[in-house]
Amino acid sequence: MKEEGIDAYIVPSDDPHLSEYASPCYQRRAFLTDFDGSAGVALVTQEEAKLWTDARYWEQAGMQLSKEWELMKAGDPDCPSLVKWLGQSSKKVKTVGLDPFLHPPSFIKELNETLDSATPSGTISFPPDNLVDKIWESQPSLPDSQFRVHPLDYAGADVATKLKAVRAKMKEEKASLCVFAMLDEVAYVYNIRAADVE
């Protein structure tokens, strides 16, 4: 973080498809915190380490986090959101680093607006490499399972029929383009499956 000039680094649970259930190589938050629940976001500053997770995981996180980590109970009225906490900490946290492939644009926009209003010098930094990857010596390899065609008996309709239905809906909505990024959407529309996530 010091090398990159970053005061705080955000480590979410998600993979580059923003899937909640990620392949082992993308489970950076679990590696860093030892908390292996499916939802949560870690924040590391030069002085603090915090984990935000919702009520489903408060007890589990409390048992798995070491004393270096502070559990932030997302959803509790007394707990600020991660973005709000960063805005309130703008005197000591001016540059926030994150991997842009692991956050939706709406989050980056909200964070940018919060930093701008909290301090004119607040910025977001996108290091060229994920900082957790740089310290994770035993990081599992990228998934390499083969794609397979999902049998029509289980898929319900062939790809042409599904694309026709999508195009009809696009016409109804006056849309000229439809983007599918979530893995389950891609798998559904194209009747393909793989085994990247056990």
C-alpha cells in the first residue's frame, strides 16, 4: 500500500463477474481475514483492519476474525457503511485503492462522490495488480474446467429460442443492446455450464 501511495485498500468477496460465490483463486477476502462467509468486504488502512458483513454472518465473523480485525456489523443502525466510514475518515484516508474489476460502477461512483465531498484531495487509486494477489503465495490457480453444452431436456429451450425471446423483449423496451455479464445469465442464455465453482 505504501509503495502504491494508498491509505486504504478495499477487498470485496466478489470475482470479476461480481459473483457472490467465487472460485478459490478469487477468495481474496477470505484469505486476508480468515472469515469465509459468502458476503463481506474488508478494508485495510495503515493503522486498522475492518470487515463489513451482514447479520447472517456476525457470529461466524466474530469467531473467525483475529484480534487485528474489527467486525463492522453492516445493517446495524450504529454502524456506518464502508463508504460513509471512508468519508468520515477523510483526514487520515485520502487515497483509497481498489481493484476496478471487482466492484460495480455504481459503487465506484458513490465512493468517488463521497471522497470528493469529504475532502477535495480525496482520490481513488487503481493499482495495476490486485494487492492481495501480490502477497498470496499459495493462491490457487485460475479455474480451467471445460465448458459443456447443457442438455436441452434440462435447459428448457434451445439457444435460438432464448435469443429470440431476449430480442423480442429488447424491441418492447426499445433497446438496441443487451449485455449479459453475470455468470448465471450467460450460462442460461447460451445453455452452457462449467465447474469453476464446486
